[in-house]
Amino acid sequence: SSSSSSSFGNQEDVQVREMLWGNDTTMLRALPHTTYDMILAADVLLFQSAHEQLLSTLRHLSTPSTVIFIEHTDRSSDNDGTAYPQDLINFLTLLQADTTR
């Protein structure tokens, strides 16, 4: 009999944490690590006023090799599905400007 292992390691290695974005040093210090191999986020782009804080937090918790997945569901009622939602466009524009610094 052979055993197989996930490419993500044992289930005990995965931790999920709620996080407030920005420079909340108390919350950042409470995290088990200072940087992460992978960051998963869902439904985080709706509040466009927080995009700067989200980007700041992602920058703080990642390294050049960190993989960041952001799931986005368009919740606007004015999009017929043929265009990218404005909140996604705004975040990607902010991200592009940040990477050119």
C-alpha cells in the first residue's frame, strides 16, 4: 500500500485567518508568520475605498515568490456580463501603477 500526499502538505499546515487591511501592526504581529507562500482572498474588491489598504497588506505579507489568488464576483447590477466590473478594473489599475514604481 502506498500513501499519497497533497502538494500543499498536511491539513494541519493550512491556517485561515480573518484580516483587517492596512497598517494595523497589532493584527500583523498576531499572525503566525511575517510572510506567506500563498494568500487567498475572496470578495475583497467590492469596497473600493479600501483598495490601497488591501494592496499595502498584500505587499507586507508577501515575497516575490508568494502566489496571491483573489476571487472576484461581480455584484453590480449594471453589468450585463460583457465588461469587467469597475471595482476589478480600479484594483488592477492600482496594482499596475504599484508594480511600475
